[in-house]
Amino acid sequence: MSRELREQEDRIERKNIAKRNDELEHTKKMFESAWAERQEKWVKAMQEEMEVKMGEETRRIKEEYTEKLKGLVDKGRGMEEKIKELQGRVKKGEASSSRSSKVHRVVGGVMGLMGSLEEGKIDDLEACKIICKDDTVIGAALEKVEKCAKNGGSGILTLSELQERWGSVKGEGRKMVLTGEGKGSDGLGGILIGSVLGMVMVEVGEDKAMTKKGTEVEDEDRLVRAGVWVKNGKLERAVEELKELKGKKVKKVVQGFVKDAENKIGVDQAVAVMKLRASALASSMMS
């Protein structure tokens, strides 16, 4: 009896143990299933989060490097532009240097010739023509100087030389005016008469001669007025007065002086043109 009872208890015990094992196994499977499901969700969430973060980081890196690359490209373009600008400056500098050297030669040639002309010399004319051969303005002025030099019976006289010469020209002219144009005024007798009258008769005053107008102005007045203009360096006005002389003999006396004065005027005009041109060339190099 006791044995059967024990065996029954053992069977119940084993049955209970088996039942508990089944329950534990079921619980384990449920836990594993729930854990697996949760793990799958977590992994999926983590993957999605990583993908989002990776996408954002990728975009950030892409944008950052795109901006850097753009900066490098812009910098490269800037360097290219600077190189082109530098090359342009070099070429411009070479051209400017060549032009500057040419301008210096032209200005130097003009200044040298002007110095010679102030002394009534044309020694530097040919050299200046060679130096300034490409400048049409200065070339035209040099042609005028050459023409005046060839035309001048006494060469190109300076203003001081013309002023000094005028005294004798005026004296001879006044003798011819006082001698007159009638018969008996020619020859040695006429010259003597003119000389005597020149010493005896009082010369017309400058103020009086300068204030006369129209038909009041006589040849002696013209000589006096011309003398005033010569003294003041106004050769153009002096020539105008001398060309208004009426007497043939006095005209003949002054014609050489008129020719030399006109040559001097022509040279002065040419020099003025060359000065302006040289000044303009020098100024262009400073701008």
C-alpha cells in the first residue's frame, strides 16, 4: 500500500515536473519570440535612424565639399584673371616703355633744336627730322623751319639781331622817305639831300605816330611804328606796318628786313607748334 502510494506520488510529481517544464518551455518560446520581434523592430529602427543620419551627414559633407570645391574653382578663376591681368600689364608696360623711350627721344630732339634756333642756328635740324620722322605734327613744323632757313637771305636771325639791325634799316628808310619819289631824288645827290634832311628835321615821335589813323599815317610814321613793334618783340605787327609803306625806295630799303622778320616769325610759329606737341607727348606719359 505504501509502495503504491509512493509510486502514485512519483507519477504525480513527474507529471507536475513535466507540466512545469512545458510551461517553462512555452514561456521561453514566448519570451524568445517577443525578444526576437522587439529586436527586429529595434534593429529596423536603428537602421532607419542610421540611414537618416548617414543621409544627412552625406548631404552635409557633399554640401561642404561642394562649397569648398566652388571656392577653389572661383579662386582658380580669380588667379587666372590675375595672371591674364599681369600678362596684360607686362605687355602694356613693354609697349609703354617702348613708347616712353620714343617720346623721350622726340622731346629731346625738339628741345635740342629749339636751343639751336634760339641762337639762329639750324645745325640740329637734320638730326631732329630723323628722330621725329614718325610724328606728322612735328614733321610739318620742321619742314616750315627748313623752308624759312632756305628762304632767309641772312639766315634765321634772332630777335636781338633783328632789333639791332633795325636801327640802320630805319635810318636808311627815313632818308628815302625824306628824299621823296620825284625827279632828282635818285643818285648821290638825292642820298645827300636825304642825309641832310634826316639830320635837320625832327623825327616823328612814337606817341604821335602810334595815335595817327587812316590817311593821316605817312611812311615816316610807318617806320616809327614798326620800330616800336620791333623793340617790343612784336615782329608780326612790325611787318604789317612795313608792308603798308607807299614809297618805292623805302620799300626797297626795308624789303630785306621784312623777309628776315617773316622767316623769324615762321620759325617762331613752328617752334610754338613743336613745344605744344612735345608738351602733349610728355603729359601723355605721365597720365
